Amino acid sequence: MKKQLFCAAAMAFLVSTEALAWNDPITLPANRTSGFATFTANTPDCHLIGKPKMTLPKMPQHGTVTFKWIVGTLGDSAGICKGKKGHMMGVYYTPNKGYRGEDRFRIGMAFPKYDFANGYDYSTEDVTIVVK
């Protein structure tokens, strides 16, 4: 199951982010790369604010995480933009060959600020993957 974070920018305000509910582990198959999340930041009228900068403050122990700039369909958390095509950062996990079990890591996301503000808003999410 893919999760999507959509940053809704308020008029004349900074980008706000909705919390991700990643309390439950994400189950992915062994021996292949799987996409499990996307991140984007758009204005209330569905225009892209900018490409998020992604980091891994805590690396996985049993695989690798990669980020890829993709075009996809915006999901439920996109509000009025739901169902529209847009650019987003895809997050992919590749377990080490033959590995099955749990892996944990932290994703860092820096989203461009909106409405004439300089810089980025930074947040992190802890992720637990179960490889089966």
C-alpha cells in the first residue's frame, strides 16, 4: 500500500503538512524493489510549489531506500487536487537479497516554503518495513 503526503499551502501562509499515520509496519515483498510512499507540495489551486529535498537521517540495516521524481495521480490527502496528475517524490525500498524480516529507517523531507518565504520546512518520519 502506498502512502501519500500532500502539503496544502494556505493562502499567504507557509506550507503546512498533514501528519502521516505510519504506526503500522509496511509489508513489502522480498527480492525486489517496491515503491511505498510519495511526497509532494502543491498550492491550493494544485500548482507544484517545488521539488522536496529528501534525506535518510537513519539508514535501513537490511536494504536500501531510493528517491525518484515521478509523475503520478494525487491521492485522498490532496483535497481538491485528488485525482489530478502531478509531480511527486516516490520512495522505494529494496531489501538485501534473500532478506526477510523487519527493517527500520527515518526519512527526512524538506519542502519549499510557499508565498514569498525563503527556505524549506523540514520534517521526518520513522518507517518500519516488514519484508515477506
